[in-house]
Amino acid sequence: MFANLHNLSHHAAWRRQLEMILESTGEGIYGIDLKGRCIFINEAGAVMLGYTPDEVLGRPMHYLIHHSHADETLMPVHECRIYQAFREGQGVRVDDEVLWRRDGSSFPAEYASYPIRDGETVVGAVVTFNDITERKRSARLQQEANDQLEKRVRERTAELTVAHDNLRQSNESLRRLAAHLNSVREEERRHIARDVHDELGAALTALQLEMSWLRHRLADDPALGGKLDSMLDIGDHAMQAVRRILNDLRPGILDHLGLWAALEGLLLDFQKRSGLSCSFVCSPEIERCRLGRDAEIALYRIVQEVLTNVSRHAQASRVELRVSATGRDLELLIADDGQGMRVPRQPTSFGLLGMRERTLALGGSLEIISSPGKGVRIMLRLPNVIA
Ligand SMILES: Nc1ncnc2c1ncn2[C@@H]1O[C@H](COP(=O)(O)OP(=O)(O)OP(=O)(O)O)[C@@H](O)[C@H]1O
Ligand SMILES: [Mg+2]
């Protein structure tokens, strides 16, 4: 139907086609002359504004449909962007204003205004417009949903921060409690060791002296002398048991000769009992250094637990204990060549947990390096302890 319209812009058929297009579109379209009076409006546009096209024709459009802002304050004609645009001979596209209906209500509109030119001269403007109530409503709903979501996220983040803080505080309390219980236990052990040593040890020694005296007196009586010999043997065994118990409770060597000698002794003893080959390497500057009673007993207990683990789980043939210094930091490495283990991210078993807690209580760090078949290396670092 659009065929053969070449050079026929004034032809009645051409005008008819244009009218049909204008009337068929869902958008409102109107034209104004230089004075702002309506020179045409399509049906859709008039309906959107609550008029018939005839009621609008010839009317000043600004005063009819664009006179006020959304908050009902007046929009002077010199602020009207439709006018501004065609006076400057330019197009404009706007979506933040309202148009007014015949019944006094308004609707958010998107409109575009372009100058109508006759040759070089602007003779008016054509305005296309749309009711964008729905679009604005869904944008507002979207914004409200976003705001709600952001509010929820902020509230949830705040809740999580509080929960995290509480958790951190309980962790710290538990850690302090564990450290306190450890030192109470060590103190208790020291007391028991002192009582056992002073009372039981002294009584056994006195008993042994008395029995030796009696043995001399009964040198000529083989029957009673033999009885006394076996009593002396029992006394010896009891004395050895007391020494062993004392050593477990509180290794005396720790107090007298210090940690490094105590660790060497522990390793020698372990070698004797387990049959594993053990080596102890400690640099001379460390041998001279004392760490204080709490730190020394803690390190001693950690090495004790590591060695117990080696004998129980590792199936190793060698154990090495190496103590070295980097600046003022102490490094203690215990390595075995056994079957290794999968290292848990967070230890839950009490042996490993106890080692970690004791190290943390000293302000240090403990690293377990292992994988199946590769042995276990335990690296303990204490910062700033070397004088
Ligand atoms: N040197 C090691 N070689 C191989 N596996 C080890 C070694 N040390 C620890 N493990 C593994 O790590 C686990 C945890 O050790 P942990 O000392 O915490 O507990 P445990 O020795 O089993 O029991 P507990 O020490 O409480 O009596 C062990 O059960 C063992 O499987
Ligand atoms: Mg263990």
C-alpha cells in the first residue's frame, strides 16, 4: 500500500497514510505551532489526556496538559522543555515529568519533542508521549525490594558480627581457662611430687637403712638373712617406682638442669624403651638459655605427647628433635619417618589440641606438616624468647 509514493508527499493518499499511521500507534502524538497551540493530535494521545481530538485542537498545550510539576507547583512556560527545545531547534527526551488530564489528575509521562521544520525555519514541534505509570511503579517496587534486601543484608551482617564477636570472646575465655587449668594441674603435680618425695621417699630410705642394719646383725642366720635380702629387694623396687612416679609428676631434671637437658634425657629414655633411633640437636647458644618455669614445663609436656604419639601411631624407625634460634625466636622441630597422617584443618583430638593450646598460651604457633607415607614434622615457634 506504500508503493509508488515517490514525490507524492502532498498527495491525498499520502496524507491518508500518515493519518492512518498516527491513529494506529499506541503512543500519544501531537503537534504544536510556534505559539504552542495544538495543530494535530492522534486518538491515542487525546484518550490518554481524557479528551477527544477535537476538544484539544487549537488549545495551548502547555497550559492544558503541562502546566504543573508532579508536586503541583506551577511550571512557567519558559521552563517547559518542549518549548525550550523547539525554540533552540533541538530535540529533547524527558521521563521525569507529569502530564495533566482533563479531570485534574496527572500521570508520569515519557515524552520526546522534535522541531517541525519548513525548510530552514522551525514552525512548531511534534511531541510523542506515553503514560509510564506502570514502568515507574515497577521501578519503585524494584527499588523498594532492593532497599529491603539491603536492609536485611545490613541487619544480618550486624547480627553475624555480634555472633562472631561473642564466639571470639568465648573462644578466648575457653583458651584462658585451658591455660589456667594446665598451670593448676602442673602446680598440683608439683605439690604431690613434693609430698611423695618428702614423706614416702624419706620413709622408704629410713626403712632401707634399718633393714641394712638388721641384715648385718643377722649375718650368721642364713634363714632370717635370706628373708631380709628379699625384703631389701622389695624396698629397692618400691624406691625405683617412687622415682619413676616422681619423674612423671614433675621431672626434677627440669628444675635442676633446665629444659634442654630434660629433653635430651626424655629422648634417651624413649630410645631405650622404644628401640627407635633418636637424635637430639641443640645449638650451644640455646643450651645456655632458660625460658621460665611455665614455658619449660609446657614444652616438655608437648614433646612428651609427640613421643607418645610416635610410639603409638607412627611405626617409625627414627625420631629427630632439633632446637634452633632465628634471631630471638625459638624453633623446635620434632620429626619422625613413620607412616604419616592426614593433618586435620582444626584438630579435635585431645593430644594435638592440647599441644596447640599450650603453644598458643605461650604466644607461639604450632604447625603439623605431614601426609600419608611421609612421616610427621611438628614445628613449634616461640617468638622473642631468646635473651
Ligand atoms: N607421629 C604420628 N604419626 C602418625 N599418626 C599420628 C602421629 N601423631 C598423631 N597421629 C594421628 O593423629 C591422631 C590424633 O593424635 P592425638 O594425639 O590428638 O590423639 P591420640 O594420640 O589418638 O589420643 P590421645 O593423645 O588423646 O590419647 C592420632 O590418632 C593418629 O591417628
Ligand atoms: Mg596422643
